[in-house]
Amino acid sequence: MVQKFQTIDRKLLRKSRVLEFYEDTLKTPDGQLVKYDMMLHKGAAAVVPVLDDGRILMVRQYRHSVDRITLEIPAGSRDSREENFRVAALRELEEETGYRSEKLEHLITIITAIAYCDEKIEVYVARDLTPTKQHLDSDEFIDVEAFELEKLKTMIFDGEIQDSKTIASIMAYSWFTKSP
């Protein structure tokens, strides 16, 4: 039977704007002491923004970790661990896409890298979008494009979209919106 490990010690190695990096010492159920790398994240919110015609707004941006331009759903970190996920989702929607919504429904919860990071992303569907203006951060350069759901699913299975939150969110949206 799987049992919970006990945290014996946590040593902060580095704290950045978004992440805290730790080395944890854990005691296994059979008494061994093991070291684990751990990253703590303040959490994030993401949005599947659906236009009145059913197309989904996506953002294209450069991601340094993979050194390429990616296609993703709009998303961003919460300002703090205390910030409401819904508030963060509405902010990120307008900042990145230049659209607002009064109709936001929770879709799914994702833990992005469960083996070593506690980052939780709450994903919402936004409808009844109203165009406003993008409010990009100084280091953000984002293009917004609208896609049919079936095209996005094809792009996922063709490997053009590889971002895990985007894949999970588009597939969940597809599942929950299909006709009976």
C-alpha cells in the first residue's frame, strides 16, 4: 500500500519572481532519508476564450525554455498565492488578447509538473467576449489569432501545439462541448 512520505527538512536554494526552489529531505515509509528537488509556484490562471462564432482565441509568443514561438491559450501567474484565480484569469484574458468577458466558467484544474512542482493552473472558458485593448507587460510580445476547435485538435495531434496546459484545456473544452 502506498503511504505518504514525511518531510523532515526543507532548504530554500533560490527564490525568483515566480518560483521558489527547495531541496527537501523526506523520510520514506520504510525509514530511508531521501532528497527531493521541489519548486513552489504561486499558481496561475488560463482561459479558453470562445468567440461568438465558436472560434477560440489563441496567443502566439516566444518561449525561451524551448527557444521558439508557441501557440497557447492565454494564461499567467497570479500576483500572489492569495489572489483569486478567477480574477487572475480575467486579467490575463484582457492583457494578452484585448478582450473582456463577463461570462467565465471553470473548466479544469491542472498541476503542470506534479513530480517536482506544485504549480496549479485553474482553467476557465470565457464567452460573450467584448473587444478592448491588449495590456501587455513590457517583456511580452504576443499575437492573437482565432482558430476553429477542430483545427486546434489537429495541431495538437500533429505536434504543432505542445504546451501541456493548452493541450489539456482544448481537449477538455472539446469533450465538454461535444453534442450527445
